[in-house]
Amino acid sequence: MENQMKLTPPPQSVISTAAVRLESQSVSIFYGEKEAVKNVDVSFKSNTVNALIGPSGCGKTTFLRAINRMHDLTPGARVTGKIMLDGNDLYGDGIDPVDVRRRIGMVFQKPNPFPTMSIYDNVAAGLKLAGERNKQKLDEVVERSLRGGALWDEVKDRLKAPGSSLSGGQQQRLCIARALAVDPEILLMDEPTSALDPQSTSRIEDLMETLKQQVTIVIVTHNMQQASRVSDTTSFFYVGDLVEHGVTSEMFTNPKDKRTEDYITGRFG
């Protein structure tokens, strides 16, 4: 661990004015000999929401998980090419994958609060794991993160209650708050509303609009209406290929590729 390098963010002035925050360069992803994602080049700008769409099994979640090196944990999986965050190759020699996952948080399809932990401890878990023990600092971060997850007003009087006691929509917002607590710069969301009711879905979508002021968001969704509502850009994946990437409003009204048009209009997938 001593020899692993940590990612070095550029000065704040550079971050705030940078056009591109996250970029993949010729990224392919393999499970054994099977190529699941093929030679993807795409970039995402700072403070935007970016949707990945496409049929089931087309490679979008596989690509999403590569961004914060989740495939390191999958036997037989490997990633080629480069994924760049602020000019740092996340797969470069000596880069610490734990540091990558701190800077790039992830929210999964099903809410997954730690079942034996309180609401408070769910949010504070990442900080405690990093060695933070100052109660005042933890209190401040927990409140800020729960406010960031649009959950504070609903739980501030029962922070010692189990995270699993919350409703599905609240649990998902708790997971977002937990991801925010370690101050990530990128937030990955893998179908975060697919298991939620329409009201909870609407709250998460509103939250994304607010959160993009502080983080760049990449979201996998099967919901075309959701992609059109929340995202600034859309990337259409099909059979492992990135078929088309562009501004969402243009992709949904004037797609350049016939396969994109067919998918968006429901002719296949």
C-alpha cells in the first residue's frame, strides 16, 4: 500500500473552469475472452448529468463499473485503454483503487444501507473507515450529507434508528448521502430509481439536478423519459459498442444513428 500513488486533483481554479472532467480513451472491458465493451471513447464535462442508455446486456453498467475500478473485484475481468479523471489515468501504474473509489462514489440499483447500522453510522461509515474520530466533524459531515441527500428534515430526530427502517426511497437517499459524505467528485448511479415508486423517483431526479452543482453524475437508466428529464448528455450503447453520444435534447429529437432512433422510439430493446 505504501507504494501506491494517490490521485492528484488540479488546483480548484482549474477544476472549476475545466471543460472535461472525466474521459475514456479506447476503453474495452473483457470477462475472460469475451469483450463486453468495445473501444469506447467518450467524455463528460464538469457539473453535468450524463445518461447511459441501451438494452439489457449492452455494456452500459459494465462501462459504469469500470469508471471506479469495480472490475478489480471481479475474477477474470480486465479493462484496457484509459479512463482519465482530471488528467489522471485511473488505471495508471501505482494508482490506489481505494482512492479512486473515494473520489468516484457509486449508488446501486437497489438501496443497500448497512442493515445493522444506524442512519447516522451509515453516513459516517466511510469517514470512520478513513480514521476520522472527531465527533464534531462527524456530526457536521452527517448533517451536511443528509441535507445533500434531501433527507435531513425527515430523519434528524431519529438518527439512531436503523437505516433499514426507512422506506425504499429514503434508503436510496441515505445511500446517496453516504456516498456524498466522503466528498466525491464523480457520482455513479446504476438505475437508482428502478425499484422506487413514482414519488420517490421524482425526488431522486430533483436531487440529481441539485447535486450536479457539486459533482459530475453518470447514470445508467432504462427509462427514456428519465434520461430526457435529468441528463445533459446521453450515450447509447448497443452490443458493447458506444453507438452515439451527444447532447440529450438533440439525441432525443434528431439522433444521428438509426439504431439510436429505433431504441428511443421503442422499436427494439
